[in-house]
Amino acid sequence: MKQRIRVTAICKNEDDVLLLKRAGGRVEGVFNFELPTGKIVFGEQPEEAMARVIYENLGVQASKIQLTDVVTFTGLKDSSEQGNLFIVFEVQLQDTTIKLFADRYSSYKWVQMNEVSSVTLAEESLMVLQITGTKTGTLATKIVRVGEENKQVLPVSDFATIYTDGGSRGNPGPSGLGYYIIGPDGKELKRGGEFLGFSTSRLAEYYGLKEGLEQAIELGLKRVHFKSDSLMMVNQMNGIYKVKNPDLMQIHADVLKLLENLEAYSFTHVPRELNVEADAEVNKVIDANMTRKLLEY
């Protein structure tokens, strides 16, 4: 799998962040906004590349460039997986009057951080903001209200959080699901796992989501923020990717039906290191089953 490396800037003006709209979009007919992003030229240090990208694209100098994070995630490119490594900087500009180059960007806007999720973002910028926002707690959550076509930002203080996971030893191989549920007050409500038998990791991820959702309904939860380290599943649930795998279509439809029991919900991708509780439940049930098989043998 190929991996590309980029520098990307979170340019702030008080509580606002700068977003750019590509001229013509990355894909024909798609005019998504994105963070200022660019390649590292051979011989450059990341900070030097960031300063150059800012000046070349915005026509202004950066007065301060500070490393914020380095994030990695997997996306799809031409139906194949592509690794991404983004070196993220927080950048202060000498002047907030932007001078765009018309051949690359057609417009820009300053958006409040708690309203970023209401903007249609390019996938890479969305992932950068979701991962860095998850770590800092500064990114607003995109919520879908059942029965409404539009998405809107709601306060997350009254939402329960459900971490879900699924794994397969061998892929396909012995598989299990796990979930970890915490209430709006941050206290644990429930955790658990289930052995699935012989399956694939992608199917196990969906079974983990379904089980977490069923547990939410059983507990009487109405507003839920789902978190998973499966980028594919999160993107499918957010409508970024279509479900094309025949083995996932039925369970995806089952999950959509179960979501009708909630008042509001959201899906966020998190790094694996932030999903350790659900992951532990997965490994626990797989280990227990494999130990039992060995004893029977």
C-alpha cells in the first residue's frame, strides 16, 4: 500500500479556522472545502514546506508555525487503499486578507471551530480535524437527527459515547466484537464482547457497531456518539463511501434500521490507541474461545 506525506495547516483567527475551496474540486462536480495542504519538496524540512505552502496558496506570510500533531489514516484512491501521513501545524498569519491564486483555489472562508462540521469538507481535511479534534476536544460533533435530512451541530454534553470494535485473527479467521459504553457524565455504563466464529475484520467491525447500538437501545439511550477505529465503516455510516461489499449490505441495512430508535447520533473515526477498551473486549473473547478449543483438543 502506498503512503503519501503532506503538511497541512490549521490557520486560526481567534475562534475561526481557515478553509479553502479548490477551483473545480478534486473530483469533477465536487467543490469541497479543505485545509491549506501541500507536499514536501525534496530537501525541505516540514516547517519550511508549511511556510512555502502558505505563501504560495494564500499570498501571505506565516508569522508563527507550531507543530500540533502527526496523524495517519487510510483512505481509498481508485478503489485501492492509500496510506496518508499528515504533519499538522497550527499557523498564525501576518495578514488575514487572503490573496488566492485563481488556478488552484476559487474562494476561502473563516469558520468558527464549533461550526466546522457543518461545512462539506474534503475527506483528508475531515479526517485531520476529526483526529486532532478528538485528542483536544475542540472539534464539534456532526450529529444526524432522525427524521431530518440535514445535519447540524448539537452540544455533546448530553450524549452517551459508545466505542465499538471488531477483529479477526487471520482475516478471515476467528473473530469477535467489543463495545464500551460511557454516559454523558463520563462514567462507564456497560462493556462486553462476543465471539463471532470465522469471519472477516470488516464484518466484525459492523457486528461490533450493531451490538453497541442494540445495547444503547436496551439501556434506553436516545442520543449517542459512536466512535470506531474502522475508517471504512465510519465513512460508510457518514455517507462518504457507498457500501459495495455484498457481505456488508444486510448488516449495514440492519444498523440503519436500528438507528431509527435514537433521537440523534454521530459517527467519528478515532485512532486505535483511543479505542483500547473495546479492542480489549474483542481480544478477550477471541482468546477465550481459542483457549477453549485447545482444551477440547
